[in-house]
Amino acid sequence: MPHLLDDIKAIVDGQSQTDPQFRNQRLDTWLSVKEVRRQLIVQKHSADEELPKQEALRLRLKRLGYSPRMVAKTRPLKKIPQTQALDHDFQPEARVTPVGIFVPEHDDLHLFAVTTKVTSDGLADCLETFGEEQRHCFPEVNTRLLNLDNGPECHSRRTPFMARMVAFVEKTGLTIRLAYYPPYHSKYNLIERCWGILEHHWNGGLLDSIDAVLGYASSMTWKGKHPLVRRMDTAYEMGVKLTKEAMHTLETKIQRLLGVEKWFVDIQPSSVTLSTG
């Protein structure tokens, strides 16, 4: 078969490429030896019984400088200052973290657009703002139940959040009951459904300004009602924790339910005695 090598090159040459990193002069082809043999029969009308077997054909491919293998993807060169373009990158004016308070009984959603880092003091300020604004809606309520996600800013161990809750109770005379969802149980937290609606609402929107975020948040609906949205710009100190001594003092002012001490906490005014069985 005097034209065999030329026929192989005609078939394989257009289905090959050089090594992307130019480490050698070999040509990698994504055609298998079996497929090359089949193409010789189909395209070049070679007789099956005349063609070399696959291993002999592999040697001929190697002699011609071809290597049947998976073709490597071309890897981009490392970025250099001349090729780093920032013209398409967003330059945000701020980062906004939504903090939500949901009242299931009335399907009321309150959203706080926090433009600084979320901290224990920030969450406490959101709750106090909500409490002062909504207290007239619950004139007969003397115990407020808060279902919380047990995040690092609001858990019941050594957080400034606990100190703020004790101070709030002493100031208002209300009893606060903190009930935490255990890890991996967020699906039972009703406000998570509100977050899903909000994400669906602004999906595809260009959140390129704080006003855009506030606008989308205000225009969403939960069961036909728009949320009340507020902007929070106060900057708080990060990484604050109570000392063991300070937490020990607070423990005298709170009650933990036996068996679930970490997850269920009552905080009551000094003049109130609450018994739990």
C-alpha cells in the first residue's frame, strides 16, 4: 500500500493540534486508532484485509508524529498588567445585607438594609427599632417570642446580643423568649420563604446602587403585602465578645430550659418571676 502514509496524513492532519504549551513537536489527535482505520476504509476505499492491524497502525501514526490522545484544552497565559482589564468590573458604592423580621400572625415582613457589617449590636438595634415602632400593635402582649437562626451574631453564649436583650427587657418591662433553630433546620424558619420570594423578585435585576436594592425590596410582595423597608448605616465594632465574668453576671438574669439550655432562653424583668416546668 504505497500511499498508506499519505492517506493517514490526509485523514489525521485536520483533526490534530500541537501541544498548547509547545513542549514538543508532536501533533495530538482526538481520532482513535480504530477511528483512523475506519476512515481509511470509508474515505480512501482501502480494503479491510489489506490494512495493518490497530497496533501496527499506531506505530505508523507515531512515526508520522501523531499521538492519538485526548486533546488538551488550551490554557490561558498568566495575566500580566497589560492584559488585566477592569472596564467590565462593577464598582459598588456599598454592600447591603438584608436583615428580616417576620410576624407570621399578620404576615408582616420588616426588612432592614444594613450597609455595614452585621454585628450583634446591629441585630439588637433592628429588633429595638421594630419593637418601638410596633409596640402599639400588641398592647396586651407582655412576652415576646423570637425565633432565631442561631447565627454567630445572635447565639446565646457570650455575645453582646444577650447583653442588649437583657437591657431591652429591663427598659421595656417585656419578657423576651429566645427560641433557636438547630443547625440545618432553616427550612422550618418561615422567614426563609420570604428570602426566596425576594431573590426571585430581583432575579436578573441590576443591583448597582443602594436605592436599587431598597426599591426592589420595597416592591416585592408576601401574600399580597409589601414589606416595610428601612436603611441602617450605623457602623459597629467587629469581633466583640463578652468576657466570662460579664456573661456570668448575665446568666443570673436569664433562664435556660433544662435539656436545651443553648436553644431556649427566657429573659424577664427583675420584678417578674417566671416558672418553667
